[in-house]
Amino acid sequence: MTKVSIIVPCYNEEKNIFPFFELCKNTLNPNFEYEYIFVNDGSKDNTFLNIKKLIKDNNSDNIIGINFSRNFGKESAILAGIKNSTGDLISLIDADLQQHPKYINQMVEYLSLNEETDIVACYQNRRKEGKILSSFKSMFYNLINKMSSTKFEKNASDFRTFRRQVAEALVDLDEYHRFSKGLFAWVGFEAHYMPYEVEERLHGKTSWSFSSLTKYAIEGFVGFSTVPLRIATLLGIFTSIASLIYMISIIIKKLVIGIDVAGYATIVSLILLLSGIQLISMGIIGEYLARTYMETKKRPHYIIKNKIETDNK
Ligand code: UDP
Ligand code: MG
């Protein structure tokens, strides 16, 4: 029987663990075998205690609980889940019930019927969020698709199901800064995109703020494109040429026409403009340098404090 690993990253989801599991049990197609991997990503509430309880109460099911030593982020939780999974198919799903497990049935069914497809990814057909935020997100996709040779699918989420060989390819990418949308696009394989209706969060609140989303977007740009570095070069070339032309025109004015150019405002604004461009360029280089520095440290993506599982494992 085909085995499906359900990977659930959990950060402060104490109230969602039980309803999530119950919904899965009631929804998932019984013709497949399931393995649940709950990764507690350093929650500050009783998430792990509830995972423990869940494992105790459902000993006949196949459940693993992984407890991180601190919060390492969703990307690391997903990686730990994948590394500890044994299924033929792997599904990533959030613990907050925003993503209904009925779509896992659809994704799994699609993969069983279409041998050529390796990944089925869900995308939100209608985003339930503010106009400003969704237009920023759309701008992000347009821009990164222009700047990166990796093709990013618009609105595709982490809610996806894929075959074991995709999981192995993902694990092989050992980079510290993991931008999973990009990693999925980078490894390639045959992907199918499926619309889904996002639900409201059952309990708790989202861990994304506008600033963390901005940081995440920068991660995407720096991780999957070196075009920003070239922008610095281009800006430099452009301003050098412009200032050369300006210099020549000043010399000609002075020599041929004989007027001194009154220059205070010009000089001040030019200095400000050029220092601005220089600082931006240095900042861009700094973003890449910082990541290179972090990557050279070869730190682990996460630290597991303890791992528990049902007897059925
Ligand atoms: N999550 C995690 N580590 C984090 C932040 C979030 O494992 O540092 C989990 C969280 O518990 C949830 C999923 O990632 O299962 C998605 O998070 P959230 O609901 O906050 O994101 P949103 O749905 O708003 O995009
Ligand atoms: Mg959510």
C-alpha cells in the first residue's frame, strides 16, 4: 500500500493539534497508509505536551513527534520532517487548519493517476488578505521571475505533495538559508498546480508580520538571483558616464564661454546622490556577503531535543 507522510510544522499551535489530527483521521482516504510527523518548532506554549498526549492516545496510529531545542523557523521544521519521513509520498500541511486535508486526498489521487507528475502544489485561487499585501506579493513574483532563472509559480504555497525522489533532491540542497518556494522550483521535476480554498485559522495567530514577509522576500531575491549585484554595477557605470558628460560640459563652459558655474547646490545634491548610490550598492553586496559568511559556518539547520513516536512506528 502506498504510504503518505504528513509533515506538520507547529509553532504555538497547542489548541490546533487535536482538532487537526481528528480532521485528518476523518478526511484522509483510508485506501492509503499514513505516517504523521509533527515537528514542534520551539513553541512557547504547550504544543509539544499536546503532541505527546496525541501520541499516547493514538498508539495504534503511526505518529512521530519531533521537538526542536528552540524556534528554527518553518523551513527547518519542514526539512526535519522530510528527513525523518519514510513515505512514498510526502505532504506538507499547516497545523492551523487553514489547509483542509481533503486537498491531500486530491493531491495523492492525482499523483497515483499521473505517473509523470512528481509534485502537486496547491495555490490559493482567492487570497483572503488585504489589497496592499496581495499587490506586494504579486510584485514580488513579477520581479523575482524577471531576475532569477528559476521559475517561481505565482501564489504557490508550501501546501504540496510530492514523491520520495523530490524529497531526496530537497534534502541534498544543504543551504542554510532555505527559501522553499525557490528550492521546489530549483529541483525541477514535473509539477501540477491545483487551486484550493484557504480557511480561517482555527486558533492562535499567524507568525507573519509585514517586516518578516519583507525579510522573507529579500531571502528569495538574494538566494535565487545575483542580478541585484549587477544592478550596483550598472548604477555605477550609469553615474560615471553621466558625471563625465557633466564634467566635460563644465570645462567647455569655462574655457569657451568663460563663465564660472555657480555650483553649491549642484555639488551638494550630487554628493548626496552619489553617496546614496554607493551605500545602496554596499548594502546589496553586504546582503550577499552576510549569507556567504553564514553558509561557510556550516551550522546545522535545527537541533532536535527529543523525538517520540507511537509503538506502531
Ligand atoms: N510555523 C513553524 N515555525 C515558525 C512559524 C510557523 O513551524 O517559526 C508553522 C505554523 O505552526 C503553521 C505553519 O508554519 O503550522 C504556517 O504558519 P502560519 O499559520 O503562521 O503562516 P500563514 O498561514 O499565516 O502563512
Ligand atoms: Mg496559517
